[in-house]
Amino acid sequence: MRPDVLPVMLVFLPFLAGLLQFIAGRPAPRLGNVLVGVNLLLVLALIPGVADEGAIVANLGGWSEPLAIHLLADGLALLMLLLTALLAVAVSLYAMAAWRDQHHDALRFWTLWPLLLGSLNALFLSRDLFNIYVTLELVTLAAIPLVLLAGPGKTVDAALRYLLFALLGSLIYLAGVALLYAQAGTLDLALLADALPDSTLAGSLGASLIIVGILIKAAILPFHVWLPAAHGGAPAAVSAILSALVVKAAAYLLLRLWSGPLDPLVTPAAGQLLGALGALAILFGSWQAFRQERLKLVVAYSTVAQLGYMLLFFPMAVTAAWQGAVYHGLAHGLAKGALFLAAGNILLYLGHDRLREMRGIDRPLAVSLLAFGLAGVSIMGLPPSGGFTAKWLLLTASVETGQWWWTITLLLGGLLAAAYVFRVLRLAFLQPPENVPDRPGMVPPPLMAWSATVLAVLAIVLGVVSAPLLELLGSPVGGSE
Amino acid sequence: MSGLYQAMPLWVLLSSLLAAAVILALGEDHPRLRIGINLAAALLKLVLVGVMLLGVRAGHEFLLRVPLMPGIDLVLHADALSMLFISLSALLWLATTIYAIAYLEDSPNRARFFGFFSLCVAATMGIATAGNLFTFFLFYEMLTLSTWPLVVHRGTEKAMRAGRGYLWYTLGGSAVLLLGIVLLHGLAGSQDFVAGGTLEHLVDSHPLALTGIFLLLIGGMGVKAALAPVHGWLPTAMVAPAPVSALLHAVAVVKAGAFGIVRVVYDVYGINLMQDLGLAQLLAIMASITIIYGSLRAIWQTDLKRRLAYSTVSQVSYIALGIALANPLASIGGLVHLVHQGLMKITLFFCAGCYAETHGIHAIEDLDGIGRRMPWTTAMFTLGALGMIGLPPLAGFISKWYLGLGAVAAGQFWVVGVLLASTVLNAIYFLPILHRVWFRPPRDEQTEGLAEAAPGLLGPTLFAGFAALAAGLFAGFDWSPLAWVELLVEREYSP
Amino acid sequence: MTGIEPLAVAAAGLMGIGLYGFCLCRHAVRRLLSINLFGNGVFLALILIARRLPDGPDPVPHAMVLTGIVIAVSATAFGLALVRRQARTRGDDET
Amino acid sequence: MSMLLMLIPALPILLALAALSGQIGRHGANVGVMLTSALALLVVLLDPAPLALPWLLLGTHLALDELSRVLLFCAALLWPAATLAAGELFAGRDGRRFGMSWLFTMAGNLGMLLSQDLASFYLCFAVMTFSAYGLVVHKAGNEAFRAGRVYLVLSIFGESLLLAGIFLLAAEGGNPAVTDIPEVFAGMDRPQLAGSLLMAGFAVKMGVIPLHVWLPLAHPAAPVPASAVLSGLLVKGGLVGWLRFLPDQETALQTAADLLLILGLTGAFAAALVGSLQQRPKTVLAYSTVSQMGLLTVPVALVLGGRAETQTMLPLIALFAGHHALAKGALFLSVDHWHGGRWRQLLIVIAALGIAGLPLTGGLVAKAALKSATAAPLPLLITLSSITTSLLLLRFLQQLSADPGQGNRLPAFVTAAWGLVLAAALLLPWVLADPTVLGYALSGAGLRDAVWPLLLALGVALMLRRRRLPTIPEGDLVAPIECALRHIKALLQRSIGAIDPQDLQQRLIASVRPQRRFRVALARWSMTGEQQSLAAVAIIAMVLLLLLLLT
Amino acid sequence: MTALDSLLALLLLLLAARCVSARSLLQAIVAFIVLGLLLALSWVRLEAPDLALAEAAIGAGLLGVLLLGTWRSLPLGHGNERIPLPWQGLRPALITTGCTVLAVLLTVALHQHPEQAAMSGLAALDQLDAAGVDQPVTAVLLNFRAYDTLLEMGVLLMALIGTLMLDSPLPRDTELPARTMLPATLAQLFLPLILLIGLYLVWAGAYSPGGAFQGGAVLAGAGVLLILTGFGEGDGRDGWVLRALLAGGALVFTLAGLLLIPVTGAFMAYPQGLVTPIMVLIEFSLALSIALSLLLLYTGTPGLRRRGER
């Protein structure tokens, strides 16, 4: 089999599964689980090719260069695909247990989820500006209905807010694409950088619009307003996907575009601006996370904060920063997935997620709490975890470039993260109150508890196996030293 | 086979790491099995450590290198300095485990406790065998995390506050440490610990940077080593159960900080560089201030464990002081204190635990006449206290002896003054306790007759107490800590 | 081509007014309208851009517009359904 | 054979551990101590070769020398006698504690005499010092605790000085053996400093004024047998330390030694006079010890100052010290024997006046020996000191006879042991002294010099008998110092006590926390829809800003 | 012609302003619909008649109906708000300034022309022969960039699923007596015609302006008309046939792409001789899916039925 079939399969198999599920009209979790398994295998099968040749390109339709749409699986895309595939397995197993008895919700989930998976894969593989627009929309419109799974009555406000911002964001992005196309005459990422004329207003404006559009989608600080309610309100499995992958996908795009087609346009000053946004997100998001009274909101605000780290690549723009930012994406994805799944278990058991009433929840939720703790280690950026490796790389970059202010931000961010993670963990250690109120919920089945734990363990393991992964990732495409 | 042998540090590490995993996985349901596993792991570790001791003594250096990130390796290696720390931890782990089993009998959440306890020891092993700063930091943080559940084990508001304080201090410290490590990495790349240091070539080009980085590193490690003014977590953390305090003060946390400082001074910067940059003097002054300050604060504490905690603040800085004096004799004193302070302080905390567990005594003023009821415990307490003061033939004397000699040899006479002041202050806060326990009549004359601590508590206490005695009394013995340290210092100073 | 193209001004203006509306409107339907105004501006711009080929309009932007319209309408329809649901939920709450 | 040297201190330690576990009563203690003493006597007789134990502490050397041989002999007599007298103390409620203190003190004392290197000497010295605290405060109660406190403070002070001196010494010579001391001092940069520190450190134990204040407090507070060993044996620790670890001859410390000489002589007179004004017999005896030790300081100071040959002075120092050890020990023990009958009273009188130099007693020989070895004006001063000493001891006898006493009869073997010590005190100098000294002691001049101060003192004593004498509190200098300290403490408590460091820390943290108003504002802002429209506005701003930065 | 363009541009801007600033939501919606129609007009002028068709049918028509229906479902007065005018307060002033600056910049940017012509567009026109259809836009949509179109079908489907999850169909006028009114008659008259037009548009897409989207939109419009006139209505139940038709477009697309890989060796490349039939198949299934999806988006129900059926 030709290696370039693999990227194509990654997009189309999930789509096919989703469509079949839609037509079937009865939930088929097994189909979904087989799908995520196959998906993982496909991603794994991609690795040798990418490792050998640096990238696998699939030409869709076999048309010539400026016209055709290509799928590109390079190191960066591959890592994101891998993250997606791993998370998909865990989330699917979790979802299988979570929606076992709910026919309607299960049907909707198992329809939307393969479609979302395919969309994410498509987004990561995309090498075309307009195709990215479509995949962004696809991801958004798959994600919002998933949010509604928690019960439309409760989440409709959040979903609407999400939709409004996402829609505007993608149209702003599209406006940028239009301007760039007008200048370069192509949408292909690989050709754009060369085709763009130097320093025209249209080019700069297009780049600005593209960046801002993606920032909105990525929920970077002033645009984060839609995120906490949506991520906090969605069912646990969905929150995990949203926080770990969906917003991450937008951040990923920023990395890809910045270091690729936009490279001739970007300036260090703009990089500093994005870095400042990232820093602000780190500090403000962590602070908000610390202040929340509900567990899932804590985790959601944590996402706001953690996304900021990925933006720190832009001001520094050296290989270490590149690796750090991407690695942070991976580590955060796994850890955040674990956090949300664990939070979901707690919610299931208690029937609520109010921190105040959570003392002494230790015993029946031990495994989930373990997952929460382990994932917290990565979120805090403590060794040995993926989060730490990322932080280390970013720190190295900040030292290398002499931009000490990011160093301080990184360290401070770690401390703030510790503050909100331990604010939750301490609950497990507090003595339970004298008269324990009735806990109406059910003890989460082992599958749900362990899927969270596996993700958390993976987040830790990520810190140990970074060498091959980073080698796979390589340097930024248009990396400027 | 030789590969397996070469990887000994890993096995030692795993022996407690796996134990931790199994214990945590077992849960509360199998107490006997848990105890069995725990003890078996501790014994196994002792055996492994014994094998390593023989190996290192024979001049073998264990080394295990795993690439972790581009340009950064995870390095586990065991040299004489590691062995010093490892042996101490392995030995005291066994003692503390036995003690803890007796101490926590019938209390809830034991699996969690012992799991994290073993994890803590695993982290300590990692710190001891870390072969570069990066690996060191890795385990250093692991230690922070695995200790926190122990500090807050009781789950009371007070314990939580202590835990919070502990976290703020240690995580803040590690942030500073990380900064230092990163900066050093940027300056010199990743370098393994090498006796004599590896930075000499940078002294001309980056003297200021080296000084700054050193301050960061020491600042970061100083938090765990409880150097003033970042010692604040230690006294509050004494709300933890006694075995935990023992672990914090004698085996793991405080020692990890001190050990780190030793590593930085010896194997990263090197004595010569330290002196060239004037850092040795700085460190000595910092340590001295802590020694005096800790002792002064201890005097006013009315809670036994709090007083012991401040005593730790003071005593641990002997280690830093010793190596800061940058002279072989003082180094011997400082390094051997690593072991000696551990033995003595663990004795004291064990005793404090015995008092608390057997008679519910926490405040010093309630100790009146306890010597009549608990002669053995009290005798061990006396040994520990006198050792802290530095009386022969206890371990503390040996440390102080060499420190004093080193200070004189280095021409730093003011350090002799510090040592003497510390001795006097130690006497001021320990002797009144001894006076109380032996000579004051009990508050309540009704409570007569022997009422010793349970065998599980007393046994480890006796072991630790006599070990503290033996370490001093048989200091001249070939396998004594002192002999080991002399060997080590010889290597550091000979090249 | 010299001088100002009036429809280009209109495209830019639609985008500007769309943003203006999004900033100042509170009601979700109005925000959706604003977004669609912005989108219409973008589509108009794309069609203007498509006219730059010497022989006949450039089909690529045209295809983009067509795709964009369908996406925008689908998303807007979904948004309107959300608005209806929101109104119903609030109505339920009030009674 | 040499292992016997090791056994002597080890045996009491093992006994002490047995005592800790509660397995030893008075009989155990008695038998153990006797056994140890027998061993010690054996060692004294056999004089075994030195023993080196490199694995013990920092390398231990045990051996007998000229001084320690005499003192070990004395100890071997005095310890069993005192142990027998202590009898009941081993058995009571606090017997365990007393036994430990007693046996550790003994171990330290004996070990100190044998150890010939700096570290182990210091070890034994410290063990002795700190275990003796247990003896001083054994009776508990305010008096004992006060005495113990003063004792401890001075001991720690002394130990610190010693430690400083030891550091200086050991920095030069590692853990030097006694034989290496002159060499070490010769090689040092600051021999004066090290020597002075050591000298001062040992002086505490010797009760050189003004460091003597613990003696008059500790002796009356401690049980009688404890006082006996304290005064008889423990104080000699200082002496041994001086002679072993200070340089003589070429490297001598002239200035310090001269100061010591002056202090010693002052002590010899002043302590005797102060002691003569005391009320309790044991206090009087304590001052006597101070005074006698002052006298003993004289030859030592001469040696240390390099003004006399060590070889000639050492025997007579041993003689004087040995006599004092036995005589003072016996005298302290006799406090319990006074009411035991005429014969005993006579023996006590002879022993007491013997210290003052009564003809035919060992005391006379000791003083004669001292006089014979010194140059003018020291012999005269020594003779004069006999007057004050006599005065003091007469006071002792007076107070002793006035003491109502316990009245209980002591077992015969206790009395026998006491008698043995007394006899030894009377006889020992005759055995040890030089023939020339003996000749002088028995000559007319010698007798005259011995008798007239005694008679003079008797006269003065009779003259003052009915007068009201001024009283000086026990421990003379302690009282004003304690008063001053109390004031300082109150002052400190008022100033420092108010600032609690913990509280300060809390306030600091609180001040760093963001202000409440700020937090509330932030919370309100996050909750309202305001956030949303601000985010919308930010879109425009961000596009423009980015554009600005991109071009 | 610039004068007409200018007039159009002015009207567009005025309508947009009205749409934003009208106090009544209804007026805003009406302005938006009119704007959509005008926009379509302007696109005709810009040589994009097929796009104009789509905009008129979907952007103005269908969306307009939906907006109006939603307005009706809201409580009276809901959504009426007074938008502050630029000079009424600091924030509106700032926003106005910002938007104006942005608009000016955009205008300038739209007037910037690069040296070289659009590469992709030229390439598309060049390779039109191989695409299987003559109409360039259709070629791009269904062949050159078929991947985008496929994904777009996914968007449509998911928007539909999301809408159905909300279970909030458009309100219906129950008082409206069916088939009695003029509109009903009209509908009966026009319906076959509309259907025909729709199908034709799909078919013609291959050669002239039109295509699956436009055709689908017109078909959906027909459906809307049927419902408005009371012939059909939304149904709470759905059937697998309907679902298959809804997913059909994407499914056919996907299968065509996947199954033909072994044949063509490249993905989404069609064997030379079969290009046109495949394209037609795809086009019709797409049109059907689009039409049904849009119709269900309008009704907000999972199924359809004839009026009165149970």
C-alpha cells in the first residue's frame, strides 16, 4: 500500500463510520471503538514513513500543484494525529461506559464523534488555506452539538455563545484567506510563502485577520469568553475532546501558519504581541481557575491558561521554543483529557461538582483522583511529565533568546497551576465531614476510571520518551534562528 | 549480567517505586500483604545497597544513561557520595517503616500513607543517584509531590495549612531551582556531575552569570534544606504524623536539599571555582545565619516537635557550612553530618512520636518525669539531644569536631564562634528538656510505673539511637560514615 | 484599473458594519445577522477578487463563496435553532 | 593485659545500661563498682602497656601515666566507699536514674584518667561532667535545680572554651596523643590562644576563681556520696587536662600561667575566708575544695609557665592531688559519720586538720612537698594559707557538730570503707613523698611551720566564736549575677516577646494578597456579559494592532 | 457602469447599516433579506450569476424564511434593542473608529493587485478538459476541490444533527386553513415548475451556471413552499430512508473516493472514461442531500410528512 493512502484513510474512515452510524439510527459503540482502534493503527503506520522522509504528502485528485488540495503529514501533524488517536481511544472507552443506558444520547454521540474525529484529522492534515477554513467549521459544528449532549436546557447559552464566536472567527479567517489569495493566487500552504509579494498592506492585513480569526477559535485570552461555560458544561467525554483537541487544533494552526506561509510576513514585534497574549492567558487563566467554585470550571479555566503556553513560541521562534510549544500541546492534551474524565467521574459520583461539598471523597474515587493527580503533575509542569519537558524546552528557548520575561511567566504559571491543582487534590485528603450527606450518584465503573488514568499516565510517560518524538517533530519549517 | 549489575541504581530505585505502586494498587483491603511487601522491599533494598557499597568500595562506579530529550540524558550513577545518602535512606527507611506500621495501627488510609511513603524513598534514591542536575531536579520534584500527601495525611485543617505552606515553599523553591538549571544549561550545556566541577572554563567569561546561577541553585535547594529565610515550612509541617516528620527531617526532604547543595558545590561548580567567585564565603555566611537563627527560634518553642523542627533548621545548615568552608576537614564534617544528623534527628522524632502515641504528650511542659515511665525512650531521647549538642561520643561530636578543625584550618575563626554559639544554644534548648524528663517529678503523681512505648515503636527508636551512638563511638571503624566520608573527600580534593 | 471600485468599498463596508454590529448588539439573532453581514462582505470581496483573471472569472474564489454560503447558512440555521431553544427554556423558567 | 585498660571504663557503662533497664539494685551497683575498683587497683599495680584502639572514636589511646596512676588509685578507693555509702539511693524510686548518673560519672571519671588522646579525653571529660549533673540535681527541689543550673551553665561555658581550644589544637595535629602535644604546640600559629582556651576550659572544673561558684552550690545540694566523688575526684579532671594538653618548657604560655598562678593564690586565701563564713558543713567543705585547688594550681601554673621542671613538679602535684582526693572524699562522707561515736569524731578531726597540715598527717607531707619545690615567696604564702585553711576547717568541725544529723546507724561495711579511705588519705603521702620532703616534714622547722598557723587559727576561731559574723550567700558571686539576669530577661520579654515572628510572617503574606476590592471587581467583570462585548471589541483592536506590528 | 455599481454599493451599505441599527428586530431581518437580494444582483453584475442564484435562494431566501420564523417564535418585542449610534458614547465612537479604519484598510487592500495573476485559477481553467464538466465552478467544486465540498457536506449534516438535538421546530400557524387560500393554489400551480427548475439547475450545473447547490437550494425552497401552504409539515419521527438520503451526498462522495483508489491509484481521482457519470451521480445525490438538509433545518424536525398524517 502506498503510504499516502494513510492520511486519506485517516479522514475518510471516520467519516464513513459517522455516516453509517447516522443512517443506522441505533447506537453502535463497538463500531466507534473499532474505528478509534483502526485510527490509532493508521497513525502508527504513518510514523515510519514520516520518520524516514520527513513528510508524507497525499495529492487529492491528482491535479497539478497550485490547484490541487494536498494532505500533508509531517512531524507536527503526525504528533497531533497521534495525540488525537490516543485521546480518541480513551474517550471512546469512557463514552461507551458513560452512555451505556442512554439510547438517544449514545446515538448522537457515536454519530458526531467519528465525524469530529475525521474533522480533526482533516484539520491536522490540511495543507490548504481554504480547506483549513472548512475543517475549522467542521470541527466547530461537530463540537457544539456535542456540548448540547449534557442537556440542551443547561448548555444552550454556552453553545450559542460558542457558536457566535466560532462563526465570526472563521469568517474573519476567511476574510484573511481572501486577501492572501488575492495577493498570492494560491491557497496551498507550501506555495504561499514564495508566492506572497513582500510587504503589501493586503498581505499584512490578511495575515492579521487570519491570526485573529484563529485566536478567537483557540480561545486565547481576550477571546476566551466562550470557552469556560462550553467546556465546563459539556459532558465529561466531550469536555475532554474539546479542551484537549478542539481548541488545540486552532492553536496548532497558528503554529503551522506562522512558521510556514506567514513566515515572510511576520515580525518579531507581532511575535511579542502574541507572546504577551499567551502570558496574559497563563496568568489570568490560572488565577481564574484558582477562584472557581466548581470543579469543571477549574479545569476549563485551566485550559485557557494552558493554551497560553503554546503562544510563547511566537516571540522566541527558535527550535527549542517550537518543540516546547508543540510538546506542550501534546502534554496538555493528554493531561487535560485525563482531568476532564476524572472530573466527570467525580461529578457522576457526587451528582454535582461543587468544590465546597467535596471533602473526603477519597475512597470510592481513588483511581479517578489518582488520574487527576497524575495529570495535575503534567499540568503543573513538574517532572517527569510531558508538561515538564515542554516547560523545560520553553525555558531553554527563553534563555537562549535572552527574553527573560517569558522565563518568569513560565515559572509563575507553574506555581499558579499548582495552586489550583492542589486546591482540588486537597479535598481528597481533608477529613470528611461528620455526617456525610447522601451521595446519590453511582461509583464510576472501572472502565471510566481507568481510561482517565491511562491518559494521565501517558501524559507522564510523555516526559520520558521525548527524544524520539522531538526528533520526529524537527524544527519549524521556516524556522528563523 | 554486567549490564544488570551496572544498572544497580535503577534496581535500588525500583525496589521502592514498585513497592509504592503495588501498595497503592492494593488499597486498604490487605493490610498483612501490604506490610509484608513493604518490609520485603525495604529489606531487599538494604541488600541491594549492600551490594552496591561493596562495589563502590572496590572502585566501581555504577552508571546508567538514558537519553531523555535532545542533549539531555537521564543519568543514574552511584559514587561514594551517593552511597552515603543511599545507605542512610535505606537503613532509616526500614526503621521508619517498622515504626510507622506500629504508629499508624488502626488509623484510616494506611495504604495511601505507605504508598506515598515508599514513593518518597524512591525519590530520595533518585536524588542520591542522580548523575546530572536535570535528573536531580526530576527526582527532587517527585519528592515534593510524594511528600505532600504525607504532610496532609491527617486531613485536618491544620494539616492542610501546613501542606499548603509546604507546597508554596517547595514549589517556589523548585521554580527558582529550575530557573537556575535552565540558565546553567544555556550557559554550559548539560553536564554530568564530575568531582571538581565542570565550569572552570567559564569563570573568565561569565563570572557574574555563574554567581547568579549559583544563588538561584542554592536558593532553590535551600528551601528544602530549610536555609533561613526560606525555612518556614519546616516547623509548620510538624503537624504530620511522627514517622513523616522523621522522614522529612532525617531522611528525605531536608537531606535532599542539603545533598543537592553538596552536589552543586562539589560536582558542578567545584571548590576552586567557588572560592574564586567568593561564593564559598557567601554560603558559609548564609549557613551560619541559619544555624544561629534556627537555634534561637527553637528556644522559644513550647511544642516538642516544633522545637525539634527548628533544631533541624539549625543543624542541617552544618552540612552547607562544612562544604562552604572549602577545606577537606570541614568537608568531612559537613558530609558526615548528613548521616549523623539523620540518625540523631530521627531518634528524636521517634521519641517524640513515642511520647505522643503512648501518653499523648506534645508539649514540652507535659514531659515532666517521663523518664520514670519510659526510661528507654527517654534514654534514646537523651542520646539524640546530647548528640545534637555535640557531646562525645555521639555522632554529632564527630561532625562538630571536623567542622571546627576545618574552620580553623581554613582560617575562618568566626566559624568556630558560630559552632560554639550553636553548641551553647543547642544546650539551652535541649538540656531543659532533659532536665524535665529525668529530674522533674511527674505532674500527675498518680501515673506511676513503667509504661514504655509499644515494641514496634521502641525497637526502631532504640535502633536509631544506638546507631547515632555507634556512628560516633566507632567513628574510627573502617566502614563508619566517617571513614566513608574521608574516602570521598579525599577523592574530591586530590585531583 | 484605476480609481475606486465602489463594490470593493461595499465589501469592506459590510465587513466593518458587521463587526460594528457584533460589538454593540446584545441579542443573539442580531449578532447572527451581524456575522452574516460580515460574511456577505467577505463573499463580495472574494467575487471581486475572482474578476482578476484575464479570461473569465476565477472559479476558485467562486467555489469558495459557494461553499462559504452553505456553511454560513447551516451554521446560522443552527444558531437560530439555539435561539429558539433558549427562548423556550427561558419561557419555561418563567412559568 | 592492656585490654584491662579498656575494661575499666567499659564496665560501669555496661552496668549503667543494666541500670537503665531496671535490672540493678544496690547490690548490683556495689558489686559492679567493687569489681571495677579491683580492676583499677590491678591496673595500678601492673602498670600495663599503652593500648591503642584506632576504631574507637577518632582513634583512642589508653594508658597510665605518673599522675593518673596515683589518681586512679585514689579513685579505686573512693568510688567503692562512696557507692557503699550511697546504698539506698540506688534502690529508691529514682534509683534507676541515680544509678545511671552515678555509673556514667564513674565511667567518665575513670576513662578520663586513662585516655591519652584529645578526643577520648574530651569524651570522658564530657561524660563525667554531664552525668554529674544528675548527681547534683538528684534530690530535686529548688535548691538542687538552682545548683544544677549554675553547674550546667558553667560546665557548658567551660566545654565551649575547651571545644574551641580543641579545634585549634586538632586542626594542627588531628587527634593528638598526649605525647605529641609539645610538638603540636610548637607547630601552631597561635599557641597562646589555643592554650589559653584550654586552660580556661579546664579551670572551670578546677574551680579556679571566679569560675568556682558552682562548687559551693552543688555540694550541699547533692547527696553526700555524690559530693564526695565530686570534690574528691571530678574536680581533678581539670588538673589532668591542664597537665596533659598544655605545653610546658619551651613552648610554655607564660602570661596565662602567671595569671593562673595569681588566681590560684587568690582563690586559696579568699575561698577559705569566704568558706569560713558559711553555715552548712558541706558548703564549708566546698569552699575548702576551692581553696585547696587554688593551692594546687600554684605548682601547675609554674609548670605551665615554664618556671619549673615538669619532672620535679609532677610527683608532688600527684602527691598533693591524691591526698586531697582521698581526704576531701573522706571528709564529705564523714558528714554522715559524725554522730557515729567518739572514735569516729576523732578520726574526722584528724582528717580535717590534716588538710590544714596537722603534724604527722599526710596533709603536712603534701604541703611540705609543695614548699620544698617552690621558690620564695611561695613557701611563705603556702604556710600562711595554712592559717586560713585551718580557720575554714575549724569552722567545718564547728558546724558539723552543730548539725543535728540523721541519727541512723550506718552499716559496718560502709564505715569500714570510709575508714579505709581516711586511712589511705593519712598514709598515702608518706608512701609517695621524697625522703627529703619527709625529712623536712618530720624536722623541727617543719613541725613548727605546721603548728603555728594551726594554733593561730584556733585562737582566732575561739576569739570570734561568740561574735556575729557577716554572712556571705552560698556561691558568693552567683547571687548578684542571677539578679542582673532576671532583670535582663524581663526586659527582653517585654521587647522581643512582643514581636512574634510567626505573626509577622502572616501579616506579610496578607499584605501581598490582592486587595479584596480588586478581587470583587474582577469577579463581577467575569460574570457579566460585559466580557463578551469587550472580547468583540478586542477583535477589532487586535486586528489593527497586529497589522501595525506586521507592517 | 460604475454609476450602477456605486448605487448598488450605496444601497448595500445603507441596508447593512439599517440591519444593524434598526430598533425592531423584524425590520433588521427584513433589511437583511433585501440586502441579500441586492447582493445577488450585484453578483450578477460581477459575472457570477450562479453564485447570485445561490445567494438569492439560500442566503436571502431560505435564511430569510428561517429568520422570520425564528422571530415569530420569540416573545413579542424580544430582540428589539436600541443600538447606540457612533456618537452616543465613548465605546460606540471607538468601535466606529476602529471599524471605519478597518474598512478603509480593507478597501485599500482590495485594490492592491499583485503582479502575477491567480495561479490556481489559471490552472483550473487550463485543466478544465480533464475535469469531466464544462462549468469551471462545478469543476472546482466537484473535482479539483471536491474534498472541500465533501467536508462541507459534513458541516451541513452536523448543523442539521445539532439542530435536531435541540428539538425546537419552527412554530406553525395552526389557524391557517390548509388548501383554501390563494397561496395554496399558487403553490399547487408553481410547485411542479419549481421542482423542474431545481432539477434542471442540478443537471445544467455541468455546463452552465447552476449546480448541486443552487439546484438543491431551489428544491428546498419548493419544500418550504409546500409546508408554508400547508401541504406538508415537520414530523417528530424519522426513517432510515430519509437519513440515508440526508447522508447520501457525503456518503456517495466518500465511497467514490475510497472505492476508486485501487482503480485510479490516487484519491478522489476518477477513471478517465467514467468522470462524467460519476460526477452526475455525485451531483444529484448532493443536491438531494442539500435540499433535504436545508428543509429539515427549516422545520427543525427529524422527519417530514404530509399534513394531517399521523
